[in-house]
Amino acid sequence: MTAGRGLLTEREREALVEPEGAYTYKTRSVARKRIEKLAEDADLLARHDPDLFDELVEAVEAARRDGERTSTPVDRVEEETAVVTPEPEYPRERADTAAVGGDDLLAEVRSYLTDRPPKTTHGREALLEVFRILREDGTAKTSDLKTAIYSEFGEHYGSERAAWESVSRYLDDVPGVTKGGYGEWEYRGDEAAREELR
């Protein structure tokens, strides 16, 4: 993208606001290709410049919440490619202290995450929700965690995928949480979590 233009040119914006047949079709096709490239750039930002990635996510989320637009090319692409997922077994009741053994490990993890990314309160709470789920269940599929996070914090994210991408890149920093097998996360136990907190 060049300076002065975002995802679309002014002419392409007009074609989407006031559809013009073939040009609108072409614009949507071009926009999809740019979105694919944008996804690659977003992945790079997520890995190498998390602050810029957060700005990108926040800009997309703000645009989605903006009441002036009802439907965008991005919305249509998401609708056309959406995968229906079953309702999760979550959310669980929240507590500042862990349910296991009546200790305060959850409060310690919350305190530990305070000075770490993500910077938003809902982002940190989403990480804690993953911690709670994994601590209770031991392991969970990525798809179940993704659905649980979005069902609990969806108002802050444009899509289930955006919610998961905003949270998952910080999971390695959550004490006791590790990537399990393919498409799975696991909790290594309270002792491992406490060791990482030291």
C-alpha cells in the first residue's frame, strides 16, 4: 500500500458504495487479493512488531464498530468463507482466586501479566480466560479456545479469528501454558506455572 491510500483507492471505494456491475466485481476481486497480502503483512507484524500489529487490529475493530457502515468487502469475504463452529462449553464463572485448591495462582498470573502485552484490559483478561480453561481441562483444542475467547470478548474484536490472533501470540508468555500437539494447547501444571512466576 502506498502512502495516501489504504486498502482501496477512492475510485474503488465509490464502486463499492454505488455498485457498477463489472467494475464492482473487479474491485471486489482486487480487494480480496489485497486482503490476502494484508494478512501476510499482519502475520509479519504480529511476529516482529507487536505494537504495530495491535494498531492494525484496533483500526480494523474500530472500523467494524463504526455505525456509519453496514457492510464492507471484508465483511462479505468473511461471510462467504465463514466456518460454522458449535457453541463452546465456556464461558466459565470468573474468580480472582483459582478454584483448584483454593490458592491464589490465578491472581499471581494476573499480576504477572499486568506489565506484559497485550496492553488492553480485555486482551489480558482473554489470556487469563485461556489460562483458566487450560488449568481446569489440562488441554484444549485451538478451535475451542478460539470460540471461547470470541464468545466472551467478541465485542472487542471484529471476528473470531482476529480475537484469537490478538491473544494466541502471547500464550507462550502465560505461565504453565504451552503449545501441545497440532491444534492444541496444554497446561503443564501449577508447579510449572509457579516456577515460571519466580
